[in-house]
Amino acid sequence: MKADLENAARWQRHIKNLKSSGLTRRKYCEKNGLKLSTLDYWSYGLGAHKKRDNKGGNKTTWIPLRIGESQASGIDLQVGKVTIEIKPGFDSALLTDLLRTLGALC
């Protein structure tokens, strides 16, 4: 857990340094020995991208996650008004695509 937090902090520093460097993402990665795809992954995951609201400003969107108790095996994932029932043996690629699609719509 501590290693995860340290890794996230490391990438947060890289994203901050990138913004102040004046370099393109590609040049920054070359200069610092980083993979562009990894920088993009962390940039997205840490919220460095911001959705624009209707007025052109930056807006961060949070999607609430509700965890409820259930007698059945599996979980229900609620994203906005949509509930996704996930059972053992689910198709993780399908779930990933579904969450990306829902995230783009929210």
C-alpha cells in the first residue's frame, strides 16, 4: 500500500514537472526515460486531464461508488443511475469497455 502511494506521488511529480517544463509529453518522456503510455495512464488516473464544462472552464467529475451488502455472490456496481451486476467469472474486458463508455457519458 505504501509503495502504491509512493508510486502515485512520483507520477504526480512527473505530471507537475511536465506542465512547467514547456516540453511536449513525448520530449519530456525521452528526457526522463519514461514511457509515454505510462505517463498518459498516470495522467488520466490522477485526474491531470479535466473535462470542460459548458462555459469552457475546467471541471473535475466524480462518480460515486456505492458498496452494498448482498447475500448472492458477486457485486453490484452503481454508476450514476446505472447498476452493473458483476458475477464470478465475468468478462473483465467487457467490464472495462463498459466503464470507459459510462465514464465518457458522465
